[in-house]
Amino acid sequence: MGGYQDANYYRGSWCCRLILFVIWLPTFLHVTAQESHADHRRTTSLVELAKEPTSGDSGLFDPIEISPSVIPKVPFPTESVPPMYPIPYVPTRYEPVLTGKCPVNFSRPEISNILDKAAFDCFGPLASLVGNVVCCPQFSSLIHIFQGFFGMKSNNLVLSNAVADHCFSDIVSILASRGANNTIPTLCSIKSSNLTGGSCPVKNDSTFERTVNTSKLVEACRTVDPLKECCRPVCRPAIMDAALQISGRQMMINNDNMAGEMNHTDYLNDCKGVVYSYLSKQLSSEVANKAFRILSACKVNKVCPLTFKEPSDVIAVCKNVAAPSPTCCSSLNTYIAETQQKILITNKQAIICATQFGSMLRGGGVMTNVYELCDVDLKDFSIQALLAFGVQDAGCLLRSLPGDVIFDNSSGVSFTCDLSDNIAAPWPSSSSFTSLSFCAPEMSLPALPISQSLKNIGCNSAGVGFLLVIFTFFVSIVVLRF
């Protein structure tokens, strides 16, 4: 028996070494080729890296094709800064009236600074215009950070119901006293119960740390890349995995026992809040806020926030046009203006909205690119004027990366727009709207860890034979090259 085990050991060791060598060899050849043929004058642009996969590359993108010219471009530091739209309004600040029943020092920098940021991002009447992209993501981040801050010196990750009510009321009062809209909870659908952990069974540090691999979780969310996280997420799946574990769902999945299960969506959402609270205790408020805002940006940029009613009037007058038609264009522009809902959206959201609406028109029989005939731009899907603030013809698309409303004592508040020029709205190639991806094909799927690959391949005779063929092939290439 011992000899048999030794034989297995050496066979497995030899196999793994062979696998690693085969993996390394093409990498060596690739590097050698790069040294021989590299053109240092060539620079890959971010626009090229962000090309959508075509119908032949990915089923996720089929059948809609978007020209790379409309893909939002992230500027390099040396490029011109996107335009700022100042609003000549200085928020009025006053001393808030607090309940006196929330045992938190709101003047501490780690919480006061986040309160200031949320107050600017949700300031006055601008809150409803930027609610989906700026205000609500920042308010949600504030709630997560406050929850962790509250339990910083205790073993708790959540607040009791009574204390949560008082603290939530104080947060809203403080934000309002710093110029924020006092209807933020309704606007963002966030309540005091978000601070309590709800139905999540784990609500303290000790139980959480016994259940979750906390070092892996914290490391995954300590540094969140705003460009990579939306395509090849690291932090988001780590949070979801931790929420699954503490909710008990993982045990149910492993046992295939779903009988008697209540609505687990509530459990999972409540437990995600607990995970956010734990991260807020482990990371600085600035790092946590940045991570949470990036995660929110990935989510909001996947869907169009506009609601399109049936465009029967537009279809009726645009169905058979082949040249610019005043009747068609008037109907089209009126429909888009009414659909805007007076909100600012991001450049990526505008692409999705334009494609979604175009698919509806094509489904109704409008086969001609009426966007081109009627000069419809991406910015037409965002609010065009902020008359209430004295800003005419803004035509602003917000940046897809997390942004904030900026406050200046002289000019008031302002926000950053990304695409201010007239970029044509993309016309879809089909009436079937599935989903859009702004990720390059190579960024869509995570690489399989080597340890998992070795496990999947296995060191059986067939696998060894296949590897020997590959090994011989690469050796022959080396001989021919040299």
C-alpha cells in the first residue's frame, strides 16, 4: 500500500510540473515575439479597449451592435477636463435639531466628512435630478458607513430598532441643515430599518468572523478598480458570497433542502447590509465610500432609468420615411423630451436608453435610422435645461464613473458633465433588445485559477497524453525558431 501511495505521489508531482511547464512555455514564446516585433509608437486607446463584443464574439451582445464611436471615453490626466455646470446657488446652513437619543458624535471627521459629501450630492431641488446616479448612491454609502461607525467600539454590526429610528432621523436632519433635500429617504427608498440588519441571522463581529473568510473579503474590497470592477468584479462577488454564508443560504444550497424556505431575497439583502457594515468597520471611511460608490456605479450603468411608453404616434409618422421629415422629427423629439422625466443620466445609460427606444421603433416597423434623419444625440436622452437654476441648454450627460456635486463659496454648486458635444445616438441593428455590455470580450470572464485548472484537468493517462502532444508541439516550434 505504501509503495502504491508513493507511486501516486510521484506521478502526480511529475504531472503537475509538466502542466506548469506547458503553461509557462507559450508565455515565454509570446514574450520573445513581443521583443522582436513590438512597435513602441503604437498606443492602445481606452476606446479600443472598451469596444463591445460583436455578434460573432459574444451571445450576450447579439443582436445589437453599437459603433465604438459612441462608447464613453475615460480621459487621460493630460486631456482636457470635462465641462462643469455651475449652479449659482449657495445652500443655507443652520444648526439641526437632533433627537438627543442617538449615541453618536456626528462631529467626528470620519462621519462628518461623509455627511458633507452626501449633503452636497443631494442638495435641495437638484437631488431629484441626480438621484439615480449621484444622490442615492452616496446616501446609501453614508448609511452603510454610519452603521459600521456606530459599532466601531462594540461587537455589534447593527443598531436596535429604537436607536435606528433616532439615528436615522438625526442623519436626515443634519443633511437638511447642510442644504440637502429633506425627502431623500423617499427619493432613495431607504429607511431606518436598513440600519438594523433586518432578518439577517448574523449581527455581531464574532459570529460574522467565525462564518466568513474576513481577510479575503476585506482584501477584495480594499482597493476597487473603477474600470475593472464592472467587467471582472472582485469586491461585489466577495460581498455576495459573505452574505450567502451568513444568511444560511449556502447551507441550504449544499443540502439541496429548499422546503419551508421563506422569501430569501429579504434575508440576502439584509445580510448584504451587514457585510457592508463589517467592511465599514475594517476600512477607512474614505476607502469604504469609494468602494461602495464604484459598486453602485456598476449597477446603475447597466440599465436605462427612463420609462418608455408605447411610441405608437412616433411609429405612425416615421414608419415609411426615407428622408428628413418635419412631422416625424417633431413627433420623435416630443416623445423623447416627455420621456426624459427631468433627470440627468450617465453616458452609458444614454447609450442603453437610445438603443432600447430604437429597438422599440424597429419593432413597430421603423427601419430607417430616424436618429440620424432627425439629428438625435445621446444627450437628448438627458435633461436639456436647468431653468430653475438659471442654466440654459445644459445638454449634460453625467460621467459613468462615480461623481459628486461640487460646492464652491463663490460659484455655488456644480456638477461634471462628460459628453457635451453632439454625439449621435446609436441606432440598433435589430428590434430585439437583450442587454448591452461595455466590456471588452477579454474582460467579461474571470481567468480560472491555476489550482482550479489543475483540479479540473486531473492527472489521468488521457490528460498526460494530451499534455505530451502539446509539449512536443511547442518544442518543435522552439527548434524551428532557433
